[in-house]
Amino acid sequence: MILLKTVALLTLANVFMTFAWYAHLRELIGKPVWMAVLFSWSLAFFEYTLQVPANRIGYSALSLPQLKILQEAITLTVFVPFAIFFMGQSLKLDYLWAALCITGAVYFIFRS
């Protein structure tokens, strides 16, 4: 149950994080940078309200390296659909190779 809560909160936090970091590149590209910063900070607030509890919950059952690798795997899982569907990037075979590398990292960090 702890792992499920952690994954759910980290996934939601990553959705906010991904939009905070990259959505301004599409939505505010012609606007002053301060507008992009305010937009990103407003989204980052919601990311942190999910990320901090996720890390606290996760750390009660996972080691710090496990928590970090889990976060990175979730980040890639959230980022690829965002890049393809929201940002209009083309799907590349390199995404598969990157996913396999992250999957390997998850395996190695959790195998013990």
C-alpha cells in the first residue's frame, strides 16, 4: 500500500513538474521570461504539495536510492507521452532504449 501511494503521488507530482518545466516552451514562447517563470512556479507549488508527501511516505518503506530511481522511472513514463502528445515531438526508437536503461536501473536498485 505504501508503494502504491508513493507511485501515485510521484506520478501526479511529475505531471505538474513536467508542465512546469516544459509547457511554457509551447504556450508562452513569445512572452517575457518572467511570465514563464511565474507560470512555472505556480505549477511547481502543486508539484511540491504532492512530491514532499510522496517522498516521506516512500522513505518509510524504501531506501533513498530506491526512491530516487523510482522517481526517475516515473519521470520518463510521464515525459514521453507529454513530449509526443502535448509538445508534438515524434516518437523515436531512442525512447525505447532509454526506457530499457531506466528499467535496468529499477531492476538493479530493487533486486536486493
